[in-house]
Amino acid sequence: MDEASDFTTTDNPTAQDVAEIIAELEQYRERLVQETMETAKRAKLMRVNVMAKLEPELAKIDSALQELRNHQAALNLTN
């Protein structure tokens, strides 16, 4: 069994668990942008070009964050 199905079948995340995951993912997103921009600056790359390359990954992260927030809201409603 893979990890994803293992998580959904054996674990019932609490609202606190989801909040921690959201916080970690938000920190990852911020770190990704900061470190990428610092590296781009050292390499003398244009910010607009770097952000264009980074945007698809940021969109995936933002989508995951939204799903987690929706899940968290649903958990809070049931409690």
C-alpha cells in the first residue's frame, strides 16, 4: 500500500493536524520564493523571468493550501 492511501485509510487528521500541515506548507512556499529569488539575484536573472518559471509550482502549492483550508473548515464544523 502506498503512503497516500495509507494516510487516508488509517489516519483521521484532526483540525490541529491540518493546521500544522498548512503552516508548514506556507513556510515552504515562502522559503521557495525567497531562496529562488536570492539565487536568481546572484545569477543576475530577471525577476519577471524567474517568477514566470516559478508560478506553476506556486499555483500547485496554493491549490493544495486551499484544499487543506477547506478540509480544516469542514473539520471545525463537525466539532
